[in-house]
Amino acid sequence: MIVDFDKIPDWGKLWVFPASRKFYSQEINEVKESIESFLKTWNLDKEELKSAYQIKYDRFIIITIDDSEITLPLETHDALSDFIQSLEKKYNILLLDKINVCYKQGEFVQYKDLIAFKKMIKSKSISPKITVFNNMISTKEELSNQWEINIMDSYLGHFFK
């Protein structure tokens, strides 16, 4: 069951799927329809899950659920992973890769593999004031205050030393 994003409690389980490229404008509605179709059928032992989603910066798929009265079994996680993999295949993008780096460059969000990003830091192409995305967050509350962070507050900060 899809609910308004604001109706999910702050402690609700959350997943961030960073796309290796921005979704094209003609893809956005189709991606939203696919997500909604999946969320409407995503359940726990035939019981509907209260879920919500957002697409941010035309690049991040964010899915959250109200898990305050349930424990999610592995099959529920597997269904989500299978769905995300189907999007990867359909749009020829990576969504399950949480190792590579998404960062803001002005008003744009960039995606780099970790090795290239480390080289950019060494060549001083990346400032220690840059904003990076912590795609390892796992609750809705963390989305508000721990997702877009200064690089020095992330695991990437140690590459400046």
C-alpha cells in the first residue's frame, strides 16, 4: 500500500538506490509507474506494507516502509532487490552499487567510481567542502540529516589526509 512519504515514521526502514546516470525526462514517469506497481503488490505474508517513495535529483530512488509493527523477512528484501535489478536491466544503469560516489558539483549531481574519485581528490579537483551523498543510510530520519553531508564527515574524508 502506497502512502504519502510524510506518513512514514522517522524510524521507518529506508533504502537509497543511486543511479549511475540521471534518468532521462522521458523515463521518469515510466520509472514512477514501475515503482508504484511494485509497491502496490509488495507484501508480507499477504499483508500490505505501508510504503512510500521519492525520486530525488532524477537520480536517486528512495523507498521507505513503516516497519514499526513488523520484522521484514529475507524474502521481502529479496523481492525489492529483484525489482531494482529489473530496473537496472530495463534502463541499462546501476542502482545497487553503493561503493561509488555521488556528489554535488554546483547544482548538478555527479557519479564517479571510487578509484576515479580518489584520483580527483589527489589532483585537488575535489574540494574538502564538497557535498557527498551517504547512500548507506537506513532510516527516514537519516534522510533528513545524514544523507547530503560534507565530504569530511563521510568515510571519503580520510582520502584528503
